[in-house]
Amino acid sequence: MNRLYVLESTLTTTGAKADHRVALAARDVEGAARAVAARLGIAVARREGPSLSLTDAVAKDLARHRGRSAVIPGDHQPPAVHVLAHVMNQTLGNVGKTVVHTAPVEARPEDQLASLRALVQDMEAGRVELLVVLGGNPVFTAPADVPFAAALAKVPLRMHLGLYPDETAALCHWHVPEAHPLEAWSDVRAFDGTVTIVQPLIAPLYGGKSAHELLAAFGEPPDRSGYDLVRQHWQAGHPGGDFEQAWRRWLHDGVVPRTALAPEAVMPAKIIPPPPAPGAGLELVFRPDPTIHDGRHANNAWLQELPKPITHLTWDNVALLSPATAERLAVKSEDVVELTYRKRTVRAPVWVMPGHPDESVTVHLGGGRTRAGRVGTGTGFDAYALRFADGLGFTAGLEVHPTGERHPLAATQHHHRMEGRDIVRATTLERYLHEKPERPELEATLYPLVPYPGHRWGMAIDLSACVGCNACVVACQAENNVPVVGRDQVLRGREMHWLRIDSYHTGAAADPETYFMPVPCMQCENAPCELVCPVEATVHGAEGLNDMVYNRCVGTRYCSNNCPYKVRRFNFFQYADWETESLKAQRNPDVTVRSRGVMEKCTYCVQRINQHRIAAEKEGRPIRDGEVVPACAQACPADAIVFGDLNDLASRVGKLKAEARNYPLLAELNTRPRTTYLAALKNPNPEIA
């Protein structure tokens, strides 16, 4: 099993999965990197900073795994940290094994900040007659000390291509509606250089144009389609007369063969920049928002209402503080503070985050949009107003002033302690290998035992693999027509996601261990919800699923009250939009769109089970193991969710259920859930206490 060390300035999903995590102010990360490099025998200048007890152990562990380790710097770290990471990888013999260097994937790699400054200078000097902005929003995202908006006003003709008429489009003469990536032909490169031909899934709904088509309009002939442009480009570079056959193969396979960039020998810089003097005052750290990124997705209601990992906040961005810093400033979660930096001030609500470094404030970019659209305009605060060109990742000198005001935050989880219960079970690799726990016998039950001779569907979720990314939540929403309810309804606890990712902290608030737990419907054999429904709207099916019969439901909500896992969702209002034409095509036709007064929940994607049952019957065969994959399992990047037939002991889910790590949630209630969990494993270094 591998081992992960993370030194970070904000608790992230990566840090939560680490075997050893250290919360460091961003300005202290370089000092820690220098300390580890020095332990590896690299001649570097040291820097004053907090001493880390695990520096020696980390260096020894890296040295023991030469050629089988990797040192990865954060994108936002200064150049010195990146140089140190490259030098350490070179020293450890990782280059060519775990680390591969290639030519840049970018078509024209350059210093983007310097390029932006040069453009602004040219616009201010009147040297730009026509400016075409392709998909970006620099009026909103440019550094606070780069006057892009003022310079843009001096350009005689300004055009903007974008999905929405945003802040940049408002200052342009022309706004061209952009075709969504799912509507357009294009081509892209993966990180290793492999080319993929992007194929549209649907024709443009509103006549949008791709960047290729807009640029082609300046040439002859001006009305070439995106398909023709992409095809002609690759045909020109393909020797031989078999292009048609090759083109069809590329579209079928999804990749263009032999386009990966060749590995290159790279020698790291021998001169490592000297350590800068540490900044004084509170540190301000900038991060892309976990759901809306840099603000480009602010008008996407699914992403606005998607709970952010760890904080579980929706519809807002906040200022993250450590418990100790919040106590010193006499603020608590939902208090509004003024953040002042270089005479610029924004107001932001506070969220106290366990595991956050002291004397540091993290803000997420992308909020505070003024022209995002019906959904995104006015949500959150604009952190870009404090982001200057010399501190794009982090800076020091922030002032925080409490205002005495409060701002309610729409969070979907408010308590992150297990209070002595084994909700999330976790152990170390060493204990798991040498201590085999006895599996408890099933308790007696008053429920009649019902045999399911055909299929008996079940699910196993590996908590070691789950990274808390919420991809499963969005996949479930798309597959099952789950509606958006809005900030006010989330504040009232009425969010509608059928699947949620709970997070729990153990240990001290300053240095917690964090675990993620996906919680869908447990599909209980002894389902408490079924007994209390007066109209039998929730019943057991022939294969043991806890089914919902929507047109029987009269909305008593007894089932939700009796569910110990709190996975049922009620339509308090008519959340689903039945009138907008474009939404009709968006919905899954195999899943009922629910109305006001109806209870709903996870169904194990029963529509997919039925689809594969019909296909198997047509072919005269049984349903194969792994053939039925619910939307959550299909979207999981870590393969943490496994679904299958429990009657097939040789199936993958059957084997996982037989593992010693397997356990049911709230087993003491004797609900006998079909959804169970595999306890989380960590692999800590025994040399570190």
C-alpha cells in the first residue's frame, strides 16, 4: 500500500486522504521543502520557519523508496518550490520512472501574466484596433492591479465569445453565443500530449458558434463548419491516402494514436532562488472554488447547489479560518468580516475550518459575479478584488475586522463528530494485516425472512477509496432528474440530492483526521420506512429493493421521520420545472419527474437494472457481473462504489461483502442494509508518533 504525505495551507480532499498531513501556512511550505531537500543531501539555503517533527522521517522514507516515490508541488507555489521538487525527484531517481518530462502541452507556452500586462499596455496606447476574447472573462478574473476593464474601453472594436453575456461581454460591442463543448467539434490534448477529437453529442440548441468557427469567419470561405475545420486540419497533417479510414478509427476509439509527446531529458536548475523574507501579518490564500472553479460555472445551478467537499456549503463562498485564529479575532462561523488588503476591502462570511493553519485566511475565487446569469449573479463575494499580480496564490498583510453582522450559510452538514459511534470505521494497514476481527452474528428479528431466489442487488462502498469529490452526487442528479431547490430551501434543510457525502473529523480540531462517507439509500431488508407508510407507497420489490410508488404517495413524510439514515427527500414545493423546453430534453425519459407532495430517494438506478434485464432476456442469458452499473458507481473516479448481485458469491460485490473490513452503518438498529461499507485503511509511517 502506498503512503501519502501532504503539507498544505487549506484542508483539501487530498489532504484528508493523506496518511500524514501537516497544516502549514502557504508561506511556510517553501521552508518545509527546503528542510526535506537538505535532509536528502541537496545543498539549499535554509529559511526560518516552524520546525516540523516529521521532516527526518519523510526524508528517510523517500530515500528508502528511490525510483518509487514522487514529490509534487502545488500549482500555486512559487518557482523555488517547483525547482526544489524537480531537484528532489532527480536526486531520488524518480525521473523516467514515476516522473516523466515532456514538451509543454500548451500550443504556445509563455508567462501569461506578462502577456496580459503587455496586452493591457497595448490597449492603453491605442495599438489594438480589434480584440476578440474567446471564452474568457478577464474583466472579472484579471488581477486587481491590472486595469483590463479601463484599457478595454479604448479598443475601437471589441468582440466576445462566451456561453453567457458576462462582465467582459458587457464592455464589448459584440457578444457571440458560444456552442457548449457538448455541441461542438474540436480537438484537445491530454497531459501526456495524446490527442482526442471532441465530438458533439447534440446539435447546437441556440445556434452557438465554437471558437474554431468564429475565427474561421475572418477568412475565406467564412461559413465553414466546425466539423470541416477540425477534419481539414488533421487531414493536412496525415500522410498517405487512407485518411478516411484513419479518421473513422479516431472517432471510434476516442484518441489519435501515436500523438503522445515523447519523454525528454530535463536537468533541473542548479541555482535555487534564495528564500524570501517571510511576510508579516495575516496570510491571505486564494483557491479556485471546488464547484464553480474561477467563476466560469457560477450560472450552473447543479454546481451552485452541490455541497463543497469538507465544508458542505452551497450557494456561497466564505473566508476559512482556523479555530484558534477565529477565537483570537472573536468571530465564529457565519459572522461577517471585512477583509482589507492594500486599501481594498470586501465583506465575507466566516467559516471555521478544523485543520486550517493558524494566522491564515483562505478564500475561494468565483463568487460575487455581477453578470453571470439568473442563477449566478449576486452569489458570494468577489475575492478577485484582493488578488494582486504579485500574490496570485497567496500573500501576507491581510487585515480582518469583524462587523457584528451575520450571514446565514446554506450548509448540508452541521456536525462532523461521531461522538463515540463507529459511523466511519478506520484502522491502519498494520492492524488490518495482523488483527482479524470476528464478524458479529446477525441479531434476531421479528421481520419474516424473505428469500430472493433470483437477483438480490447490493452495494459495497470502500471508504479507503472514496476521495469525497461529489462526482457521484452530480451523476445521480443527472441520471434521476433530481431538482434544484435554491439557497432558501437548503437553509431549511430541504436539499433534494438522493446521495450525500458526509465528512467526519476525529482528533484535535487543529490537526484532525478526516474521513468521507457516501450515504445513499441503504435498501434495508428490515426497512423502518415501509412499516409506517399508510398507503404502501414504499414497499419491497421482488428482488429486495426498497421501491417507491410515486402515485401512491400522499406526502405524510412518516417514512422520512422513521429513516435512521435520513436519505429520503420530500418535494415541499413544485421544484421541477415542467415548462422550459430545453429542460425537457435534458431529463432522463426512463425516470419519473416527481411533483409537489411526493417523497423520493435512491433507487439503485432501477431503470438501469431493467434495461440490462431486458437485454439479457433478449439474448437468452443471465445478467453478467458488472453489467449493471448505477450512475454513482459509473462516475466514481476512484472506483469506490461497487454494485452487483449478492446471490452471486463470486461476484465482485459478493467478494467485498465477505471481507473483514465490511460493515453495515448503524448495525445496532438491525435494519440489515443492502448497502455496506469497507472500513478505511491508512498506512502511517511507524517512525512518526
